[in-house]
Amino acid sequence: MKPVPQADRFQALDDCHQQIHEHLAQLTSVLEQIQAGADEAQYREPVRVIEAFFSATARQHHAEEEKNIFPKLLASDNAQLVQAVRTLQQDHGWIEQNWLELAPMLRAIANGEDWVDMAELQHNVEVFLALLHDHIVLEETLIYPEAKGQFADELAAREKRLVEQPDLYKK
């Protein structure tokens, strides 16, 4: 598999955040429909789509951050930055734990099962929404700009080496 260029990786991460926001808004809407007693046919498919997205795409997104974004930032001598990354790693654990409680409820609703406790569903959705919104804010305001800055610095250093030592990369 061909490696993804860093700039494309950042765009993919940003795009995923947009998709997360869209799915969270849809989850809020579906919860309101369920609580209002809407016909199951109106929300079963959207619930299925939401569950599939967070079970696959959102989890892959977190794995991508853990593998390709966080390690360099954790090596920083900026204590505030390192603490923010550690907070995000802890968030990933909490989001995963909450998702493990919420996902079966959503699958049950999508399959027309009636065992879901609505108060528990509402609580888990509220926790999930709060965790993800706060998490994304920290990533987009501190972590991603810092990681993008580090990447720009690496590109500039490489360009400088190419100019100063043009034979360095020739075979």
C-alpha cells in the first residue's frame, strides 16, 4: 500500500472531523425522533448508518491520530502540548468505552429490537456528544495546528538540504 502524503493525511483527518460533526447532529436528531415517538421506519436506517460510521470510520480516525500525529507531539519539550496529547489519548479511551455501551443500543434500534432503556440511551448519547465535541475542539485548536507546523518545518528543512546539498538524494 502506498503511503499517504502528510498533507493529504491532515486533510483526511479534517474531513473526518466534519463527518463526525454531521453524524453527531444526526444522532441528536434521531434521539429526538425516538423520544417523540416517531415511527421506527423514519429512524432505523439513519441509526444503522450512524452506528456503522462510529464503529468503523471514527475508530480508524483515532487509530490514525495515535499512530501518525501523537508520537511526534509527545516527543516535544513543550509540557502543555504533551499534556494536551495525553488528554486526547485518555479521551480516546473514554470515547471507546462509551461507544462500547452505546453501539449495542443503536444496533438494537436499527434492528427493531425493543430492549433499549431510553433513559440509558439518552445518557450515553449525551456523554458521547460531549466527549467528542470537547475532543475535537482540542485537536483542531492546538494539536492539528502544531502537527501541521512541525510538518511544514520538516518540509522546509528538507528543501534547504536539497538546495545546499543537491547530490544528497541522487543515486
